[in-house]
Amino acid sequence: MLRRLLGRGGATGRDGGDDLAPVSEPPDAGCTRIRDCAEASRGRPVLRVSGVLRDVGEQTVAGMPALRAELDDGTACLDVVWLGRRAIAGVEPGRELVASGRVVVTHGRPVLFNPRYQLQPLGQE
């Protein structure tokens, strides 16, 4: 039973496949295209976006340090801002990132503040 729950064999379904085999989804599954974020941000739902970090730098927001990164998914760009941070290990230009949070539009540009994020493993971009 435990082996079946962990997806490591055991009972099989009628089609001969393992009922609980792990399903691998691409990292951008369920993501909103960045070009659609401004429209989708009405009502302030939590959005999930995926793309490549193009530019990463330090800035000051309301007198506090912040790390700003430009995320590009090929349809548009979005700013990702981590308030109170000067650097985050692995957040560097060229890395692929999946982030989620509430998008706001500032100066006509979508911005994601303090998102939940996942850096994609190197070599899988």
C-alpha cells in the first residue's frame, strides 16, 4: 500500500498503468501570460507567471532597499520586486523563474511585489 501511495509500483489500474504515477508538469503550467497580467489584475486575483530574468538590480523603494528584476516570458515584461532585500541567491539574469502573487500596475507596467517564487534548475531553461 505504501509503495502504491508513493507511486512506486503496487496495484495497477484497468489500463495497466500505475494509478498514482507521478505527473510531471512543465514549470509554466497554469501560468498567465505577462501581456495579460494588467487585464487579469482587476479584482486582484493571485496570478502565476513564468519567464526569464532579463535584468536584476538594487533600488530604493520608499526609503528601503529592494531587489528588482525584470521577468520576460516572450509576450511582455513584468517587474518583480522583493522589498527589504539587496540580493537573493540565484536571482540573476538568464535564470528562469516561476512567481505568484497579486499583480499591481504601476506607471503602466505590471509589478509583482514580494512574490512566492521558484527558480528553475540550471540547464533546464
